[in-house]
Amino acid sequence: MSSFGDLDVQGKRVFLRCDLNVPLKGGVITDDGRIRASLPTISALLEKGASLIIAAHLGRPKGEAKAELSLAPIAARLSELLGKPVQFSGDITGPATSGAAANLKSGEILLLENIRFSGAETSKDESERALFANELAALADFYVGDGFGAVHRKHASVYDLPKLLPHAAGTLVSAEVEVLKKLTNNPARPFGVILGGSKVSDKLGVISNLLGKVDVMAIGGGMVFTFLAAQGKEIGTSLVEAEMLDTVRALIAEAKEKGVQLILPTDIVVAPTFSADATPTVVTVDAIPSDQMGLDIGPVSAEAFAAAIRGCQTVFWNGPMGVFEFPAFAAGTKVVAQALTEVSGISVVGGGDSAAAVRALGFSDDQFGYISTGGGASLEYLEGKELPGLKALDL
């Protein structure tokens, strides 16, 4: 994968694909981590004398222009962080954008509206994507791919566009790949993985692929109740994927066969309803009331997870241990996050909700070995899948 440092971009227009898919609440950015993660590449290209046309997505508008998913707030925040104006264009590839791009001077930035407002960006029709990619290519002289959170998507601005322009990977994508290689190519041992989130089905691929590679695997979050149900335990009104029970039983057997230490919670924080003000109660996994739901791993389990983490030299974590957005059910996630900061080797927070959780719970990025910007992309890489956006940058 070539670096953008090899490109002579002085006085040239660079199409920069970023991942600026940040959480918004009432039009206000609640976590600007992905914007900050894009700054090194943006700054480096500007220092090399380039002008930038930046494209990114926000949410899943499915080809429709939706005001609540506009990148206008991102343009304002990016301008604040860079300390310089960021032009904003609302028509993506229309005449106004073409004109603005053509008139850019070295050091200037044009941020396009949400690239997914165009249905062609995510189209499964290759000819439709190719047509859109050609329109985007007409805006610039070079392409730099730095939106790691989208490299697992076969989208026009990620997969098709790099083929049309001299291209390279940005700082963020290069760093993400380097970290993931450390996790997959002879990782320092013991190698531990902590997986949370709501569904086993979302993590099935990575669980299956990593079972033969890790020493320790801890399971928390909503997905744990499918594991408990597979063991015949009462899980009350907790989230469960009934169709995954046989698959989970096979995974448990495979972990035992391969000598992987599979750690499941022994206690759970339950509540009668899914709400921030619900009354929490700690019970053992053998005593979950039939009319209550599990919303976090219990304190004994959290400490067991933490002890296992501290004993590892390489740790990858993806998915919160409970409903961390509700203070009464955030303790499990916080204990696990704290343990990751104490790992003597490399600790990787696998993007998505995990990254949002550590920041929401008061941790800073520099307390961890690495915080990925792409949860889905990280997981697919660890599943052993070929990622279209990375393939395109290797061409």
C-alpha cells in the first residue's frame, strides 16, 4: 500500500475520503473522535501544498437528502479544529461543486455534503457506481483514502474512485492496518479478545476466526444471554437470538477443544425495564428472574474479565459490556476499559460503540494502545475477509 507521501501534490487537488461519521444529538456533535483522527492526513496534505476536496458519509440516508444527516455541523467543527475556513458544498457533484473545486487554491478545503445522499455511492449496480465515481474523479488530480470506517464497503468513493486517479492511503488507514497486522501476525501472547454488543450474529465471523488464534476470549454485552441460554440457563426477558443457540453451543465446544479460555459472566446486573432510571439488582447467572432483563455484567464478572485482560500482552476489545449510556449499567464497561489501560503490551479498542464508550466514561485516547475508528472494518479484517477499500488502495 503506497503512502500519500509518495505523491507530488503541490498545487494539485486531492480527493480525500475521510470517515467523519460522528454521533450527533440535536445537531450537536457528541464525540468528535473521528474528525480528530482525520486531522494528521488533512494537515500533512495541506503542508505539501495541496487543496482538498473531502468526502465522507454520516449515517445511512439511503440515497435521500436528510437534514439531520447533513455534514454542515462537521464542516464547522473541522474548521474550528484546523483554525481555518472549510468551504461546504451541498450538491456533491453538481455545477456548484465543480466550480468550487476548480477554483480551490493551495491550502484550501472543500467539504462535500454527505456522500451517501447520492444513491449511486452505495449502489450494487457497478455501472451506476462507476458513473458516479467518474463524476467525483473529475473534481481532483489525486485520491487519498483515509476513511478506514468505510473500507469494508464496496462503495463508489471507497472502491471505484481510487482506480481512476493516482492514489495512496492516508495516515489513518495506514496506522489502522499496521495495528491490525499486529493482532493477526504473531501477536505477543497471551492474546485476549473481549467481545460485547447486542448480537452474536454480528460477531459470529470474528469469534469463529479468532478461536484458533487467541488464548483468552471473554464475552459480555447483550450477546452473552444467547450463550447463557445455550447452556440452559433462565435469562428472563434479556435479549436472545434463539436461532443462534446451536451455533453458540458449537462455539463453546470448539473453544474447549482448542484450549481457549472462554470467559462468560458469573453474575449479571438486571432490571425490570430497559430505562436509565430502572432499579438495578445484581444476581448470579443461575438466578436471573423470569420477569427481568440483564443490562450489564456484574461486579464479580467485571473483575474476572479485568484480571484476564491484565494478564495478556495483546488485547482487542469490541463492544460494550452493558448499556453504558445508562449510568447504573455502565460499571462493567468501565472496569474493562480501565483494565485495558493497564495492559503492558498492546491494547486495541475496536471502534464503534467501544470507542464512544471509553470517551463517554471519561477516558482519554492516549490511555490506550490504539483506538480504532472503524468497528465493522476492524471486525471484518479480523475475520480474514478481503476489504474492498484496502484492495483498491493496493492496485
